[in-house]
Amino acid sequence: MDTLYFTGHETFYCRNYWLKKGLDLLWTGKKFNEEAVVELGVGKNMVNAIRFWLKAFALVDEEEQPNELAEFIFHDEKGIDPFIEDPATIWLLHYYLVTQKRASIYHFVFNIFRKQRIEFNEDQLITFLNRKVEESGQNIHSSSIKKDARVFLQNYLLPTKTKGIEDDFSRLLYELELVQRFHKGEERDAKNNKQPWWFRIDNKFRADLPYEVVLYCIKENPAYGNAISFRQLSSDQDSVGTVFALSDSGLMHKIEQVVKNHSEKAVFTDDGGVRVLQFKSDIDHKAILKKYYGK
């Protein structure tokens, strides 16, 4: 099993401006040391959190230098969306957070856990993660796993009690509406007699997810060749259907858009119920995504 990564975020969810601030620091040749506290204008714990999230979103290499993906998205001159003004960029970042496994909880939740439980509470999520750690044979304290579960939910959900508009809406991933929060019947917590929160991650149509992002992620998946079955795209680990929680109709709509807009290079066939997306020739997925952004 791959090395598992839990905590490192100092219990801070990722703010939507942190990735750009951290990359700009590195692009000026500076490092995440004591001077970064002054450069970034945040406390030491937040500096550590920014450092962690850059790794989690696969925006830096092993030497903690901005990589090609960082330049593609965040560079002031070359980047498609340096200030994350388009929700498409958040979808793209979510894809890398899940698939690059530098923050293990995201890979586990979207690839495995949500397929086992349509609805879940925080305790069930923590129990599942503890079991995965035990299976790995690695020594990760249960308190670290509990903190990760809390931060995971904070990343995708707005708070139930407001702390102010700027703080509430700075959560990077909440706009995706991937995680829903709800109360289950009249259930009450035995400790405080309050209704506990339950959560679900449903497969949905995802009309706000551009087909260009889906195409980009399909072509960036090293497991695929030029012919990919609908089943692979829908339900494989790290597939677009799995990572983006797409319904079959939603995924089909994205494929239809790919074929409609790039018919000279992409075709979708259905031969006896075997549905396959085929790329007849090289398709420049990066150029297509840049065009979406007007670059």
C-alpha cells in the first residue's frame, strides 16, 4: 500500500488565496522558514498549513518548488486562472487533491468510502480511516485521523455558525457542493441531546463542471490509452466519474460535449452495450482548457 499522509495542515482548512500566496513566495526564491511568517503575513502554524496544502494539491515537487501544474494554473503571466476566479479551477484542484494521494483522506473518501456508504456521520468516517491505517501497517495516531476528518468536512462545507463573510466563504472547495450536510430524522446525540450531522456525497449531473476540465483529467490519467470504456470513466479509482461524483447521465453529457466539439479527434461508440470513448488522434487537452479560459 502507498504511504499514507494524515495531518500537516495544523487543523486549518485551505483558504482560497493560500495557494497563490505560497507559490508567489516560492517563485521569488524564498522558502517556508521563519521569514515566511513576515512575507506571508500569517502565523507560523498557518505557514505550515500553506506548505502542506501546496503539497496536497500537487503544486510543488519533492524539493518544494512550484511545478508545471502550478505554472499552468497560478503563474501571473502563463497561468489560466491565478486568482481562482472560475469554479472550473476549483474542480481541477479537487481532482489533483484526490488523485495525487498527498492527503490520504481525500483519496479514500471519494474512491472507496462514499461507495460503501451513501450516508455517513463523522464517527463512521473516522472508523473507516482507522481501519485503512491498520491495514497499511503504518503507525498513525487516531487523533490525527480525527483532525483530518474535521478538516475534510470544513473544506467542503460552510460553517453552521457564521464567523463573518470573509472567513466563511474563504473555504476553497465549498462551491463544488460535493458534500451535503443533513439531520437524520429525530435522532439525538446521547451526550448533548442535539441532532448530530450526517453527510452524503451523491452522484449528480454536475452542470457547472465544464467538459473541458473532464477531458483534461481524462487525458492526464496515466492509466488510460486512446480507448477508454464508459465503465472505466464512470467507476474506476481516480476516474472522472468517481472523483467528480458524476451520475452516469452527467458523465454521458460531458462525453457528448467532447465528441460534439472535437469530432475530428474523438468518437464515442456503443457496440452491443460496450460503450467506449476513443481518441482517433492526439488531442491537445491543455490547449482546449486554455481556450475555455480565453487564453
